[in-house]
Amino acid sequence: MRILIVEDEYSLANVIKDRLLKEKYLVDIATDGENGLYNALMGIYDLIILDVMLPKINGFDILKKLRQENITSKIIMLTAKSEIDDKLEGLTQGADDYMTKPFHLSELVARINIQLRKEYNHVNDKSLSFNDIKLDIANSKLICTHTNEEVDMICKELQLLEYLINNKQNIVSKDQIIDKVWGIDNEAQSNNVEAYISFIRRKLKAIGSSTMIKAIRGLGYRLEVQDEETKN
């Protein structure tokens, strides 16, 4: 799962990031409100840690914009303010939780885990479906419901196909895939995406699925259903 930290105190953001990496989360940092909003609007984050007092755009304005744009990431607000009105404002505008500085890092991690368990409270049974495929997240398997064939999925394959299924109505670009699967600060190239798309296509074919990953020239990729003529 991917987390965005929007915090202008870089030393604090780094401490939080280091702890979350130990918890096996993927983490990105933005140190001002403008970059934080830009990154958050990508819609690739499961949770956002959002400071209130930020340069350029404050946390409340970011929160309001994200909810207006239907970004569903869990959001935990961080602030030096302890007044009840500030907490109520954040919660009213759509924050999921609120912590006042200074705080214990272990408590923040606990609250993050609680929020993400709410989202994935049935993680052991979590699966995603499209057409005749079922992606078993917990066991890293891809299953064709028509043929009952299945194949193991490695980490990046699993994350990439999960992202495509979650965005099955949309075309997703190579850059969006890199940001979601490899991370914003990662130097992965577009040929990494092409390679993993190729691996997944082979596995779809191996299990006899009629699901295909369609390349939309100049735009990106989208899941589609093969017609019989194309399949043959």
C-alpha cells in the first residue's frame, strides 16, 4: 500500500517515512501544499498524512479539493493546533483522523494501520474481478473463472494488474503506472511497464482468459474483452 506524506518539516517527514518503510509501506514525500496537492490528485495513494500549516496551499484547502475531486484516499491530518474547532473543520471536510503535534510515532503508525484495515478489513479474502478473471490478492494468484486455470503472480505483476482492474473504466498512462507501482521518486523507465504488461499478457493467455490489456496509442493501457475473432 502507498502512502503520501505532505509535511514541510522535512526532518519529521523523513522520520515518518523511515518508520513506515519498516512497516512495508511504499512512501512518498511532498514538502509544500502545491506539490502535495498535485501528487494527491493522482489518486494512487491508499492514505495521505496531511499537515495543516503548509507553504503555498494549506492542508484544509488541499483536503477540500481532494474530496471535491472524489479522491477516496484515507487522510490523517497533522497540526500543531489543538483547538476543537480546527479538528472539527478537518473532520467535517472529510478527514478520517486527526493528530496534534507533538505525537508519538508509534501512535501514528497504529492509526494508519487502523485506517487501512478499515479499507481492507477482509484482506485475507480480498480479490478483484474483471470479465472472466479473478485476481486473488492475498495468495498472489490470477484465476480464469471460465477455464478454472490459475497462475502465480509476482509482486509487480500483481500490483500492475490490480491497478488496471481498479481503473477498468479508464485508460491509465505509463507514467500513472510507474507512479503507482514503482513510486513517484523511482527512476523506472517506460520499458519496465512494457515488460510487465507483456508478462501479464502471457499469463492471461496461459490460463485461457478472454481478457486482454489493450494499448491505446499515445495514451496508455486499458482492460478489454477479446471478441472470438480476435481471440482466434
